Amino acid sequence: MAVLTNALDKLLGYQMRRATAVLMTDFVRTLSDFDMRPAEVTTLLVIAENPDCSQSEVGEALAIKRANMVPIIARLIERGLVARTRVDGRSLALRVTDKGADLAAEAWRRIGVHEARFRDRLAAADLETVLTVLPTLRSAAQESDE
């Protein structure tokens, strides 16, 4: 069978999409028994790291639109992983429950193993470059939205 050439291999976006697909497939497999979507897991982790944060702060940190945050938070509360507490007359703060803290700790443990599977394939200098460059690309997308 002949090996086809693919000019797409020279495109940054194409390579990033392919790499992201591999990473996300492994991420989902790593946490599959949690019965949670990646956005729910990452939301739980941000709340665990930032007790008494607001829903809008979490959405901003994860670049999730307000309308999409509502069902994510509702599901976390329904599962007993997150609780709301009243901060003042109008504001509500989010905090993980004991059950949520246990799940977040296990998620971090598994994510560490998942990350190592991919980080170990890169030389330290290459990993540092990737971790420096990717936020730069994200900020370029944010600038184009403004």
C-alpha cells in the first residue's frame, strides 16, 4: 500500500487538532468511570482549588459561556459534589462537598498519570516551549474576538 502525502501535516491547526483528539480521547478514557464530561471534571477541579468562587468566575477561568455553566453546576450539585452558599443578599459561592473533594483528589491523581503519558514523550525543553506557546495562541484567539 502506498503512503500518501498530506500537505495538511504542515499546518499548525491541523497538527493541534490531531494532537488534541489523541489527548482528549485518553483523558476521557482515564476518567470514564466518573460518569462526567470533561467540562464537569474541570469545573469541579477549579471549584476545589478556589473555594467560595462564583459560577461566573469559574466560567471565565475555563472559557465556558454562562448559559453552558448552568447545567454543569446543576449536575455537580445534583450529584452531591458541589454546594452553593449565600455570600450576601444576592451572591452565591460554590464549594466542593467532602464527596466532591474526594473525587477531585482522585481526578488529579489520574490526570497526573494521563499527563505523564504524553509529557514523557517530549524533551524537557520541548515541553517548556509547548507550555509557553499554547497560551500565546489562546490569547491570539481572544484578541480576535474583541
